[in-house]
Amino acid sequence: MPRPILATIHAEALRHNLARMRSAAPDAKVWAVVKANAYGHGIERVYDALRAADGFALLDLQEAERVRALGWRGPILLLEGAFEARDLELCSRLGLWHVVHCDEQIEWLAAHKTQVPHRVFLKMNSGMNRLGFAPQRYRAAWARLDALPQVEEISLMTHFSDADGPRGILHQLRVFVETTRDLSGERSLANSAAALRHSDEPAVRSDWIRPGIAVYGSAPDYPGHDIAHWGLQPTMTLATRVLAVQQLLPGDTVGYGSSFTADAPLRIGVVACGYADGYPRHCSTGTPVLVDGVRTRLVGRVSMDMIAVDLTPVPHAGFGSEVTMWGRAANGAVLSIDEVAASAGTLGYELMCALAQRVPVVVD
């Protein structure tokens, strides 16, 4: 039989989360962000569940081709735009909308021969300091694009650096609104955190929102709020089984480096999951896990293929018992991917995207 580890993608949870994000900005159109292979879930696996979106946003041209191959005829937005001039040929052929964030991309457009003008999203660097035109250069870039016959319509966008934190968005929002005050074009500003936390600002909701992580059942501002607070549901479950049971005596250690020492008799389960499956190696003793839907903890170091868990809270558990590393257990109990990620000093994004190829995946 195959090794007893399985990732399950929950289609109904994806539908629920997308609808939840639409309710956060009911007057806006919604991009379903499917970059990084739909945050590790798989574009083909999530497509049917996310077809209620108004468009798909991603980075990679091959991913755009995959979305078109699935039958999508609506908008697809390249969030980083073209990477070289010849990318515009595929944009023309596939009808892709694309971000323009630098002078080189405008020059490529000016030289591009196309019978169908392009829809572009002109990006402002309003304070994130990654991609985009500085505010003092933004209007000139808009004027250059507006003069090109290769450009049919210009939308305006920026990206918030602190929508999930105490600094908030007002410092960037003010710059964007003032700079674009009389420019024509639809607006797109809000990611997951901005749509959930700052949607009382009409300018934030604008014409398009771009929810990513919230669609995949992770709270964008964890640990400030969890998914239950935002009405989100987990979309990925990583589950496995107990392979063996060991009975420890006081002073016995567990795993490489003997990082855990039992201070009393302890029953542990050895579980078929490790860092080669995408489970974070940096998770240490105390990281939460569910055994038969009951919350317990990891003990010792994560190895390539196995971890050990404390069976004390689950005296009935033994060989073959269900172990939920994150997501939803068979009894309905939920362990948020955010909580596991926090134990590893990272974010739920990374765990989703790091799911290893050797882990089988199904859609329920």
C-alpha cells in the first residue's frame, strides 16, 4: 500500500472563502489570485471552485496558459507584467491583461506590433518599495501609456505593505488617491488583509480586489486574528497515520539530537510525515497536531520522513490512528495552518507552497 500521507484540497471551502472575500467588498470585482500554482493547491484542482471569480491573477505565463486551457475566457492578469518584450506576443494571443511597473515595459509596448490593443494595470510604488513607479513619475507614465495605440485601457493599482499590521494603509492610500485624483481608469488596491481589515474605506474597495491567502484559508493578520474571526475555512488538510508506538521511561530521549527528554513515563506515536513532505523542519516540541481529532503536541526534532507526537491526551490512539498536521480532522476538529506555521517561525503561505511532490493530493 502507499505511504499513509495525503493532502486534501477542500473545494467547498475554496468556494466559501471566495464568497467571503466578495462580501468584504460587495461592489468590487474579485481577482482570484492563483500565483505559485494556486498557493501550492494546484491550479487545475482549484479552478472549478474559483470560477465564480471575475478574473484570475498570477505571475507566470505558463500558468496563464494552463488557466486558458481549462476553458477560462475571462480576464487573466499578470501581476508582474512582461519579463521580456516577446512576452507581449503571448499576452496578445491569450488576451492577457498585464501590470506595467517600469519604463522598460512601456518601451516594449511601444515597439509591440498587435492588432488588438492591450489592457494594462499601471502600478504605483506608494511605499512598498518593490515594483511600481514613484508617485512623482506616475502621471508621466500614465500619459506615455495613454498615447500608445497598443494600449486600449489603463487601470491603476498599488500594493499595501502594512495592511496586516498596526501601521495600516493610510500613509499609502493618501499618496495613491492624491496622485491619481483625476486620472481615468479602474482602480485595484486591496489584497486579502486590506479587503478584510480596511474595507470601510471606499477607495480601498475600489473596482477590483486581489485576495490571495484568505481564499486559501489562512488569516492574513495572524496571530492578531484567526480564520474563525474572519469567517474563513481551511482549504488544505495534510493528514497521515501513526506508524508505531513507543513507551518512554523518564530520561528517555526522542529523535536526532535528543532534543526532547521525557520527565515521566510517556507514550508517543511515530508518524509518517517529515520535512521531505513539506512539513517545516523548524517545528519543535510543543507544535500542535491532532491525533484522531484530539489536540496534542509534537515531541523532538522533525526528521526527513517521521515525527513523534505525544499520545497522552489520546489514550485510545495507536497504530493507524489518524494524524492531522494541519487542516480538518475526520471528526471536524480544525488545526489552522497558521498556528503550525507560527511554531516554525513562518507563515501559512510557505507551508502551502512547500507541500512536497511526493505527497499525493486529492480534491474533495
